[in-house]
Amino acid sequence: MKDAAPQAIHLSAYTPPAYLVDSVALTFRLHPTATRVLSTVRFRPNPAHPEPGDLRLDGEGLMLMAAAIDGAPVAATPDASGVTIPAGLLPGGAFEWTAEVEIAPQANTALEGLYMSNGMYCTQCEAEGFRKITFYPDRPDVMAPFRVRIESDLPLLMSNGNPVDAGWAEWDDPHPKPSYLFALVAGDLVAHRDRFTTRSGRDVALNIWVRPGDEGRCAFAMEALKRSMHWDEEVYAREYDLDIFNIVAVDDFNMGAMENKGLNIFNSKFVLAAPETATDADFERIEAIIAHEYFHNWTGNRITCRDWFQLSLKEGLTVFRDQQFSGDMRSHAVKRIEDVLNLRARQFREDDGPLAHPVRPASYVEINNFYTATVYEKGAELIRMLHLLVGSEGYKAALDLYFDRHDGQACTIEDWLRVFEDATGRDLAQFKRWYEQAGTPRLAVAEDWDGTTYTLTLRQHTPPTPGQPEKTPVPIPVSVGLLSQDGGELRATTVLELTAAEQSFAFEGLPQRPIPSILRGFSAPVILERASTAAERAFLLAHDTDPFNKFEAGRALARDVLTGMITDGAAPGPDHLDALARMLRDDGLDPAFRALALGLPSEDNMAQSLHDAGAEPDPAAIHAARERLTREMAAHLEPVLDALYTDMAQPGPFSPAPRAAGCRALRLAALRLLARVDDGARAERLFGEADNMTEQLGALAALLEIGAGEAAAAAFYRQWRGDRLVLDKWFALQIARAAPERAVALTRALTGHADFDWRNPNRFRAVIGALPANAAGFHDPSGSGYRLVADWLIRLDPLNPQTAARMSTAFDTWRRYGPQRQALMRAELERIRATDGLSRDMGEMVGRMLD
Ligand code: 0A1
Ligand code: ZN
């Protein structure tokens, strides 16, 4: 018997809290199976609420031992989601609620609330985990200062804010915060320590806490933290506001990291890094996530969200800020390309299927399901567009006003847009549609040339998404530059603002017909539909001065070639290969850029674009075409690849600096192609010689891709079996790079491996999540890939619904494929849905995918 469908929560039903909180005092008596949490909460009626009425506190899975109002015991009987104290039992004005509850952190496998990881206690409260710790109005618009006392024999005890006593058993956080930012850590950890002086002279102790043995892998994260603190002062005039900033690395964590006030908690894979164990991509990611969590101190913590529908208020903005930061630390051009590739791979995919939702959703069943690429990455794109539309000065004025006006508040998207309107005088009523309308707009382009005037006609159209059959035009900033036939700039970049469904823009007085470079810098999150010739794409790859569009021209060229190979059996022509050879030989180009430009669209990306063009994608055919093109590229480009492989070698000790990393990326991209012509000889050699993980793993990937990686994989395991983070890479890489016909069997075999600890989210993702990353393997026509993933999701769901539900997105493209694959995937989704006791998280996800 299934439970009744859980209720959806609607943005339109928001009401302010009946009571506000003036202060919270918590005492934790830690015990693995019987932790006691004592709370003292000072409430007062909210003047903004019509009538205070009953006191409703959220609480889940708590054993209530005692409760009192102003010291007098109250008989409170909790229901499944909390407890209600009738108005009649309340004094009328302010009052003090005290309670004692018991919880069992060791039994908490969902990793939400207070749980244990390797003998250490830690918390995860966003979005609604605090209600698993004690009874409380667990909603972000209730902000309060917290004081926390921790009783335990463990040597390290921490919570938010500043320590009150030398033993760190008591912590005081003076900054009012919502409960989702609460954190507690207790364990036997060691610190990598440093200090930072803010520009107004505050001396801040910085600590990164890790398991003994990991302290040698914290230096990079610490440097990244100091760079982030400095950058936020310089660029946003935001200073840190406590005397101490603690970061803790935990091995069992559902997400990347969490911005708890003064006590960030990180998945250890996004903190720990040493040259031998972390790749360049890891270093880059660590820098970005450290920055992201730090930046939340202002965008998220000091100014938070009124309710969870406003999640992008903090996440879109903080992603935009971390993207700006990474661009400043590294290369803006390369960072922009990487961000757009990621946006297309994850957010465009989401926006094009059954899980499509607006950046500000109108309803949800389980908020944990809305920590999505749309809320995060598309949310950041909206802010990038605002930045472009109002200019750097306007943006700065708006942000200054935002911090000034809203510090200490829980805000909405309306508040956010209003600061831009007030600071710049621009009307953003139409812009707001970007927050409310799901789906990726298609931008069609028509051109006209009359001998002196070049006219671009832009037309926008957004396909229907679930619950939104009709779309209205959104304002789209389209950055355009015009090139002359000899590669010069005829017109520098201008931003065309498309606000209607269709609009024309004329460029007058031109000496010759220009070659347009449209959507420079990827100025809006849209799909540009403009047919072009291979010759024009090759021209732009060679001459465009806008690095994004230069990259894009090469990417489109490759996509067109692959499309031709898949749909018409065409052979790859010379245009693409010759253009690539010229690009690779251009020493003026950043090696990191060249490495990206040498890449091909992913198999999932090809499936997406074929589907968009009305074709039925066949993952096996896509894989075969991509393989064939890779071999052709290798054969055609061998001399230049060989030269790059030699020239890009980095002498001396490993440095994760962007320039060296870019050279390695180009060298390894060359290596992977060369493996196709030298039977992996160079890769074998590099695998044996490499003194860093980037090259060792790159060499292993090259060998696995040509089916010659077995011995290297075994050697890799022997070398790294004791290192959990490296072992995750070992699991994932073998599956992701396996030949499609072997991928499912290999995944199954690895789920029987002694090191497959499926309860650990990183390991589960490394194994079960790697199969969908092998598109042709996952989509094996037998349906065995679908079955294997569904089996494991069903198994994980009762223990860890959040991670299981996130991974169900492997199936969200099911309607793209042919009838047989559709039927097989649908059957697996139905099977998941019919599982007894399915979590609310998973129930919502499969329901949205099926209905
Ligand atoms: N706010 C964090 C992400 C995060 C969200 C939810 C979590 O648990 C349900 C954990 C972390 C961030 O943006 O980094
Ligand atoms: Zn965030």
C-alpha cells in the first residue's frame, strides 16, 4: 500500500511566520545512538503577521523528552512533521520555549541533520535538516543569533560564530541566521592553520580541519581561501565578519560543500589536493568551490532567502561571483567556454526534458530536488545578462544598494530586481520573465545585405515545458561583432536587445558584406539557430576576435561533421581537420583554449542536438561516429599533435598554476588522439613516468579509450588502493571510458569489488553515476544499463533519498530516444515508482519524469 502523494508547496501560498526568534541557545550532549539536544528559544509575535495564533515548530524523527513555555511544562504531542502549541497555551507577548529531544546520529544514513562520518559528528541543515535536530521554525525567513554548547569527550568541538571559551565547548554567533546555516562538528581532527587580516584590520584565524594524515593536502585550499577573501574585499567591498573561519572536510557528504556561517563543511574531495593525488581539474574545482562557499557569507548568509523558491537569489548570484573570481584568477576566455559547456551539458539538458523548471519554481514537493543546474547555473546566466545590460558601473551601484538595503534580511527575487531598477532606472518587468519561464529560448537569425546595409533579423521562440505550454518573449541581449572578409573587425561588439518575438537591427554604411559573429561571449543562455557553411565556421575559428565565438565556430564545425556522419553516413571532410591543424599551430593561442577547441561535442550533447533537429538519436551510432572522427583527427593531425606532445611537456616540479595546467591539458588532449595511431605507446610511457595525477590519469584514460588499459588500471589500483579519493577516480574512469558493449558488465563487476562501499555517496556516484556518463554503454539496446542503475537507485533510496533522487536524472532524457529504448526506460521508471516506501524525493523525481 503506497502512502498518499505528498503535498506540493506553492510560492503563492507564502505567509510570513507567526513568531520571530530573538535568540537561540542549544546544548548538545553527544552520543552516537542517544544524543540529547536542549534548546531555549526566545519567541515574539511577528508584527507583520495578522494574528500570532498557534506556535508551529518543525520537527522530524525527534523523541521529545520535555517541553516548557516560560519554564512551565507543556504537554506537546508531536505529529509526523512537527508540533503545535495552541495559542491558548501561549502568554500573548514574547515567551521562551525550552525543549529536550533525543536523536540517533549514528543511524542517520540520509546525511541530513546531525550524522556521523568516520567517527566524527557533523551536520547538514540546508534545506530542511535542522528539523531533524530539534523542534524549530525551520524556514529561512526566521533569523536569530545562536549560542551553542557541546558536551562530548571528543577533542575538537565546533559550531558557528566565535568560540566563547578556550576549550571551544561553547560558541556564539552574533549574526542572525536562519536554521539552515546551523552547523556542528565534533571529532578527532587536525588543522592546517593560517591567518588573514581584513582590510579594516580584523585578524581572522583560518583553519582547515581534516582527518589525521590528510593535513598535507590542505595548502592549496587555504591559499584559495585567502585569495577569495581578498577578492571579495577588492571587487565587492565585502569583508569577513567573525574572528575565525573554519572549514571541515568530511568523507560522507551528499553535495559539494555547505556555507554554514563561519563553519563551512566540505565534501573532502573539494578540499584535499596534492600533485600526486589531484588533477588540474580538481585544483580548479577546489578553488572555485572554496570561493563559492566563502562568497555565500554575504550572498546567502548576511542576506538570505525569504523562502526556498528564492533559492537562486543566493545560488545564482554566488555562482556568478565564483565565475567572476575564477576568471580573474585564471583566464576569462577559458573559464567562459568551460562554463558554457557545463551549462549546455547539464542545464540545457534539464530545460529540454520533463524536469524543466523556472529559475524560480512556482511549486515543489521536496526542495532538495531543486538544487539544480537551472537554479544555479541558469540563475548565474541571468545575473550575467543583467551585468551586460546595465554595465559594470550599474551593476556595482545595484550591488552596493543590495548590501546596504538588505543586510540582515531574508529577501526575494523582487527585492533583487528592485535594486537594479532603483540604481539604474531600468524597468526590469520583462526581465523578470527569465525567472518565471522555463525552457531554453531558440534564437533564429535571418540576414539581409543590400550593398551598404546589413540587417539582422532575430526571432525568438521557446518550446513548451511541463506546465507552461505558452511562452512569452524574454529580453535577450545579443552581442554582435562584424568581421570583414579578410578577417578584420568591421564593427566592434555591440549589444542588440531583442525584446519582442522578432526584431530587425540594421548596420549601415558598410564597405562590404560582413561576416557576423553573433552571441559573442555567449551573451544569453539561448540556442542560436543559424545554418552556416563549413567555410564560414572555419573562417571564424581562424579570425574571430571573440574567444568564445572562436571556440564556438570550431565546435559547430565538429558538430556539423558529426551530424553528417550520423545522419547521412558522410565521411569527415578536410575543412574541419585543416581548420583544427591551423588552430593547433597558432602559438599565440592559449594552450588551454587550444585543448578545449580540440575537443568534440559529447555524445549526450550530440543526442541533444540531433533530437532538437527532429532526428531520433541512436547512442551507438553517435559513439561510432565520434570514434571514427577521433581516429581521422589523429591520422590527419599526427605531426602537429606529436610536436605539441613534446613542446607542452612541463619540466620541473608540478605546479597547479593555470598556465602549466593549460599546457598539460593540451598535451593530454594530443596524447589521447595519438594513442589512436601509436597503439598507446606514448600513453604507456607517460603512465609509467608521471609524477602527478593529471598525467597519470590522462595516460590511463588514453589507454582505456583504445581498449588497452587493463594492465595500467590494475597497476593504478595497486598503487592507490589506500587512497579513497583516488580510488573514486579509478572506479569512475574505467566505467566512463569502457567500450559500450563492456560498460554494463564492468559496472556490475565493480559493484562486487571489495572497495565498493555503496553507502558512501562519493563511491556510489563514482560507480553507479559513471555508467550514464558512458552514454552508449548506459543505452545498451538490451536495457541492461537501465536495469542496473534502477536496481541501485531502489537500493539506495531508503538509506539516502537525496543522493538517490539526484541520480535518477540519468533517466530524464528518456523521451529523446526510439520506441524500444523509451519503453525500457519507462519500465524502469515505473518499477522505481512502484517500490514500496519510496522516498518523497524519489517519488517526486520519477513522477515528474513519467507524467
Ligand atoms: N548551499 C550549498 C549546496 C548544498 C545544498 C544542499 C545541501 O544539502 C541538501 C548541501 C549543500 C552550496 O551552494 O554550496
Ligand atoms: Zn551555493
